[in-house]
Amino acid sequence: MLILGGGYTAETATAAIDERRADLIAFGRRFLANPDLPARLRARRPLADADPATFYGGGAEGYTDYPTDSDA
């Protein structure tokens, strides 16, 4: 099994899997900013931008306060 990651969009991830360049695509930063990432990708909804300053902070900012698409 080959897992790729790093800057993939729904379209580029689908293409990589369809073309058998990967078995699975990892979405690290995109998941941090989009707690509902699978639903957004399925619905082709816009993705929220991540704020790297909040990734591993220690406060509530970042991990717990990114809105879901239904919150927008």
C-alpha cells in the first residue's frame, strides 16, 4: 500500500488513486482547518484555509475553532 500526502486537492487525490499512483491520500493540514473534510470533498465545497500559527499551540485556537461548512 502506498500513501501519498502534501498539498492534494479532491481532484488531484482522485486522479492519483485513479491512475494507481497511490492507494490512499493523506490530508493533514487540510483536516486541521476543515473538521468536516470528507463531507466537504464529497460535496465539492470550498475548503477553509489553515492558520499554521495555531497548529501546535496549546490554546483552543486552531484545533477546536475552525467552522464546519454548515457553520459558514
